[in-house]
Amino acid sequence: MKQFEQMEASLLFCPKCKEATPVRKRLLLVLSEGEKFDYVCSHCGTVSGDKVERSAPNQLTPSRF
């Protein structure tokens, strides 16, 4: 089922707020196997989780030449 290949978190438990809070997705690193994102609490800015989105194997990356 293609619709469930990528899930996005909208609420995660924040260790500082001690409750489930809305989160923002922030790009942390660009890796060879994909991009790493942090999920940050919208209330206090604490990192509540992370995710690595893997690049598709047949996806071409543009060259800068």
C-alpha cells in the first residue's frame, strides 16, 4: 500500500512538557542514504523524536557540474 510508505508524526510525547504535543519537522542532516529529520516540540523546542527518510534507489540526484 503506497499510502502508508511514509508516515508523518503530528503529535509526540515531549519529555520536557510531559505530554503529547504538536511537533515540527526540522531537517538535521543530509546523508548518503537519505535525509535525517528531528521532530521538535512546538511549545518548548525540545527534540521529541527523529526520522531518516531513505532515498529511492532509482531516484537520480542532480549533479552540480
